[in-house]
Amino acid sequence: MNENPVNPAADSGQTSNACVNDKNYWYDRLHKDFQSMQRIPVFNLDSWCKTKLFQLLMNIAPSPRTPPEITKEKVPGFGVFYHPKSCEYKERPPAALLWIHGGGRVVGACDSSDNIKHCQHLCKELDMPVLSACYRLAPKHPFPAALDDLVEAYKWLVDRLQSDAIDDMKQQPISIVVAGESAGGGLAAELCQKLLDEQQQSSSERSLPLPAAQLLIYPMLDDRTCLDLQHDNLPSHLLWNNKSNMYGWSSYFSPNHKPGDEIIPNYMSASRRKDLSNLPPAYIFCGTLDLFLNECRDYAQRLEEHGVPVEYDELVGGFHGMLSLGDGKDSVVRMWENLLAFGKKYLKDP
């Protein structure tokens, strides 16, 4: 496992045994790139009303313009499809990236301002199509609605790559990388697990191709984190705290399960899977101030123990949501570079 902390000596602050009330607790531990930023918000998205208000605020944010070198298509029922306007990608073996947005499984949208930026960046740097997938949200649509939608989006992307490829490329293997941040990273991991099992259980040659790699940015992997009482002794984590985490997982699990249940359905929480062998190579990024730090470390270690190629990238002083709130900062730029390099390594023709 390739671990790349920027400052290993810094205090992550994740394991305090005494109750801490210092309002600057997390800010004092921020990476130097973020210390000049204005206050990073702490959201308590612990009710339906609060998530609806948050979604409204997201919806009114101005959308960035589409660069002239990229074509953007809305695909009803599946998401937003970005592809290079030059169409040279059609003359190469079919390859693309499936992007899954975050939002704690209870908020978010495939066409929000931040996700448009991310997908345009990925499309430009990889010079290949990107599908920003839409999926139904809890609590109105609990598990397995989101995962079912993502499987259908993946199928759509496979079909689109096959139809777009020139005749000489139509018989070439399809290469798709799945990626996502926060809840989207967790869903990407669960999607890989489901696709692997379906491929191994299928006798048909028309089974879906397994993703070439999974790129997980501070992924929401383990429902049991919201039951970890040590977080009650700390100030609320920046942007996404454990109250929000409990609401997100509880909404996703309802009505038949609750976080921490000993037995839950397959693919409901990625970290619950015992056998991680044969899953796609994984890039996992997390900051040391992130609520998901321990579950990201654990998942990366377990993947490696099961023989999966893993690059685990950890930023000391990084926080949840830094990909958007820290856009343009040196550490965020380096994260994108590492993520893209890993993805290109496993694509057939980057």
C-alpha cells in the first residue's frame, strides 16, 4: 500500500479520550494550504428538513460554463454525459469514467456546480468520456435504489461506448473507471463489489465488464463509524460530522435495518464485505481530519491484504469536502494528479 502523508508528524486529532470543547480544535490542525480559508462550515444534516434546505442551496449555485473543447449531454434517467468535442476518443479502444456524486446518500445531484467542475476536469485530463451518474436518494429511496440506478448507468455507459466506437474498435475490450467522492466513493466501492459478483456468477459472455479501477475520494464506506462513541468526545468534524453521518446511514438503511446491525444485505455498506479479493485496483484518498479516516485506512489495508493493488493517499490536515472547498490549492492539485495517474495506469488506452 502506497501511503503518502504530507506531514506524518502532525496530530490528526481523531482519538481523543477526553471531552474537547475547543472551537478551534480542527482549525488548529488544518494543512497549511487551508489555514488562510474562511471558516469551513459544519453542517448538521440530521433531519429531512435540513437536507431539503441544503439541497435547495446547492441547486441555486451558478453552474460553470462548458469549455469549448467539451460536449455536454443530459441523459434522462442516467445523468450527464461529457465527451471531448474532437471525438478522437472514438478511434481508440473504448474507455470512459463513471463519476458518482457525494452527499451522504441523502443529498446531492449529478449536475451540481461542483460535480460539473469535477467531470469537466476529468474529461479534459483523461481525454475521454465521463458520465456523471444520477441516482435516487434516501430516505425516500433507501437501499438498494441508489445502487440499482448506478448499475443501470454503468450499463448505459457500456452501450454508449460500444455504439460510439468506430467499426475497427467495436470488438476491443471496454475499459471503465468508476470514481466518486464521499457517499459517491462508497457507492463506487459497492458498485464494484456487485459487478464482480455478477460477473463471477454469470455464465453469459455478455456480462458487464468489471471496472478497470476504482478511484475513491474520502469514501463513505462503513455504517459502523456513526456508532463510534469516541467521536462524541470531539468537536463536530468539519463539513460532515457524525450526527449527519448517523442520519445518512439510518436513512439509507431504513426501514428494515439500522446502522450497526450484525447482518445486513450485501452491498449495503462496502466495508462489511469480508472477501475483497479480485476487486478492481483502488486509489483511496482521505485527510487526517476527516470523519472517514479510520474506515478509509482500514479498507485500503484490507484490499491490499486480499491481493488488490492499492494506492492509499493521505493528507495530514486535510478535511472532508476539501476537493471542492480547497479547489486550486496545491495539495488538492496534487491529489488530482495522483488520482489521474492511477486511473490512466489501468485504462486500456489513456
